[in-house]
Amino acid sequence: MNLQIFVNALVNAALIAPPAMAFSLLFGVLKFPNFAIGGYITVGAFAAYTFNVPLGLPLPLATLGAMLFTGFVVWLAHVWVFKPMQDQSAVTLLVVSIALTLILESVVRLFFSADVRGFDIPLERPWKFWGARITREQVEIIACAVVLATGLHVLLRHTRTGRAMRAVADNPMLAAIRGVDAAKITALTTVLCGAIFGLTGVFAGLDLVIEPLVGWNLTIPIFAAAILGGIGSPYGAILGALLLGLAEELTILVLPSTYKIAVGFVIIAIFLLLRPQGLFGTAEIKK
């Protein structure tokens, strides 16, 4: 049982950490908490489903197509929705982002209905290790999350583009003085984060189900992980996802599994009251 809890916590963390990192990257550049992430994840899940089932592409190619499509959708939302409102307060933009995720989910429901769907992949028995069960898809989710986190670390710390992204997040005006094209870096960040949200949609479809609320159901855990690690800190988001995943799994030892989502609300409430900057973050939301 202890090993199974650890495995489940690791899978949950692998599912939450990539979008939490993307959420923190977007916050760092755009300076407001973008709750449209739920809609973006749903778009990614259904884009992958469309490429995989109706169009018959293998899941790896469908995943790549979903990442590209979701990246385009997130960039389009930035250009058409958020950029024209960049002078508004963070609270206003947050409300707009919630409206956007509802619109995206409604569009998905219009074209695909509310039926539960799944990818066209072969069914396999779970592997057993010392009493714990883990599926092939869960191993792939964990491996992809580790590779993605490593890639983002290399990008942010060891490339010119990553340094420009951190410069724009820290001080856009100073970055512009130093010759950084803030508009270009912002566009690149939105596309990159959109691709990560698309990949998360595939993860969710593999570990959970594909339905219009799949992204919304992950929004609170993602936000909680970002708050826990420090909103605006991609590295803190990884630790936040690990701690949140473990906390959710430990909850089922004393409470029914339906109460797992309450863990995210509790973590958000505690940290906003006692340490609003999180474990590693320093960013503050403008009023």
C-alpha cells in the first residue's frame, strides 16, 4: 500500500508539474494568473483524440499535432484576447481568462458532445512491483514529464532564448533597453506553454478520460502546485506538484477519494494566508 501511494503520487505529480511550470512561465511574462489553462488542456486532449481516432494517426504523431495546435490556440488567444487588454488589472484579466476557458469547453462540447472518449491504443495489463500496480501509460507520463522538466531547465538556464524569457519576466522595461524583443519573447512563451498544455491534455486522456471538463478538473491542482512552489517560479512548480501529489494520495487513507480535490483548495487557502509568495516565489499579483 505504501509503494502504491508513492507510485500514484508520482503519476499525479507528473500530470500536474508540466502545466504548473507552464502556468508559472505565463504568469512571469504576462503578469496575471491565466485560468484559461483548463480550456487549453481540454483543447489539447480533443485535438489529440481527433488526430488519433477519426484521422487514424498513431498516438505519438497525434500528440505532436495536438501540441502544435494547442500552441497556436494559446498564441491566438494572447493576440486576440489578452494583448488588447494588457492595460487592464490582473483581476480583470483573470476573470476574462475564466470566461475564455468556459468558451473553449463549450465549443468542444458543441463539436464532440459531452460523451467520455479514449485514445485508440492497445489494452495492456498493469505491471506489478512489490504489490504496486502501474500501467505502461503511467510510466510514459512520468518519463515525458522528467524529460520536459529537464528540457525547460536547459532552455531557461543555458540558452540565450531562456535568458531573454527570464529577463522579460523579471523586468520587461530593462530587458527592452538591453535589446530584448519583449513581444517576440512573449509570443514564443505563449506557444511553448500552449504546447505543454496540449501535451498535458494527452497525459490526462491516458491517465483519466477525455471529456470536456478534463482540463477544468485539473485547474485547481495546477494552480495549487504553482501557489505552493511560488507562483512565477517554474522550478517551485515542480516541487509543488510533487508535494501536492503526495498530499492527495495520503488523503485517501483517511477520507474518500472524492475529497482529493479539496486538498488543492486547502493548500491555496493556507499559503495565501501564511505565505502568499509560496516556497520559492517572489512575484506578487498586481491589484
